[in-house]
Amino acid sequence: MSNTVVPKHSKLTPASSVPFWGVHLACFLVFFTEFSWSAVGVCVALFFLRMFGITAGYHRYFSHRSFKTGRTFQFILAVLGTMSVQKGVLWWAANHRIHHKHSDQEGDIHSPTRNGFWWSHLGWILGDEHEETHYDRIPDLAKYPELRWLNEHFLVPPVALAVALYLVGGMSWLVWGFFVSTTILWHATFTINSLSHVYGSRRYETSDTSRNNVWLALLTMGEGWHNNHHCFMNSTRQGFFWWEIDTTYYILKALSWVGVTRDLIEPPARLLNHEPLPSAIPLTEV
């Protein structure tokens, strides 16, 4: 990556970088608090619950509208994603749509091939260049006042979560359930930006460098099938074949059986038969 170009006018802002590193430092409190397996269990549970909020909510639903649901579950997904402390739901969705429009090209906000590992992993989300919510990219979502409120007050759910953990389980639950779980969640999520365009295999010839990586897929509940996703970004299922484990899809499919989700978009048969597909359906047509 010797030819990477990091935006020179971007800089880390104290408002985002100080709390970010503060959460990391708070993880060391595990050595000064009483250990309990219940706290570790809460850590793991909240990792996967909030990962689902990102993968099913922020990504597959809000960014790509790959399935439909009611307004109540839509809000639940937004709250779960917001608890991951990765900024607002509308901010996230708008920036992700920009990423797909310019993937690995000029204008991509977190391309590792253009901007390097650290920028794509965390610099872009901590810098001051991408703080604005591009409402023009998400008119389908911006019409909901509850989503706009949640986007503007994105710290409310994670702070409420931290307070609840402390009140229920004390310092041990707060440290493991919030600080440790959040730190692991951040870096697991960010690997899809920083690693899945560098390491793995390519089944489809897309216009970017997206790759499929089984280890990242297991870590992120299915997001590691990234070449599949960039080939047909509107599919709810990112593990196109039965051996490609996609836990997020399994949950969404199960929810469709009880009517919580519906109209899950599947990859076209021609893709599964390894026939070329001209391009993914534009977001404006979803």
C-alpha cells in the first residue's frame, strides 16, 4: 500500500478520538475489578447483539434496504445499532452508500487500497472530514422523525446501556459488558473496511478489490462475504452458498417466519450459477 493517499486536510477531533481511546483504556479496569463469568457472558452477549444491530440494521436494512419490516422493528434495529457507539444511524447509512458508489475509487471514504490500513480501519470515523450527515443520500430514511432524533442524539442509547449495566451488575458488568465488549465490537466491525478489501478470495470480478474471507465472516456474523456483497449489494443474504455461514441472514430469515421481517432479497440465480451480472441494483431503485 505504498501508493496510499490519506486526505491531508483531515484531522482527528478531540470530541471523537478522546472518548474512543478512553474506552480502550477503560478495558484495563478488568485487572482492578472482581472477575465474574456473568460479566464475561454479558460481554459476549452484547458483542453479538450489537453486531446484529450493525449487520442487520445499519448495514443490510438502513444502508441497502435488503428487506422490509415494520416501523417498530425498524426503530429497534436503529437503537441496537446506535448502542454500538458508531455514530448515528442516518450518518452511517449515508456514508455507507457513498462508499458503495465510489468503492476503492476517488471519493471512497475508507478504502484501504487508496488510504491505507489505519485510515480505513478507524481514521475516517474519528476524523473531522466526515462528520456531516448527508441527508440527500437517505431521503427514504430521513422522513422518519424518530430516526432523525436518534441520529442527532446517538450517544443516548450507549450511555443508557452503560448506566444500566452498572446498576444491574456493578463495576464488573460495566467494564466487561460495555468497555471490553465495545472495544472488541469496534475493531471487529472495522475489519470489514480495512481487511476485507485486502485479504481473501474473489469469486466475482467487481470494480473494486472486495474479497470473501471466512474468518471475518465468522467474526462479523456474515459480513466477511464481502466480494459477494459488492457484486450484489442488495441481497439480504451475503453468504450466497450453503457453506458460507451468514448468521445475520439466518436470524432475519427466522424473523420472517413470524412476520417481523419480509421480502428478503435473494441473490439472482445467475450469480449462483456463476454467470456474470452487469451490476448491482442501484439504491434508488430499491
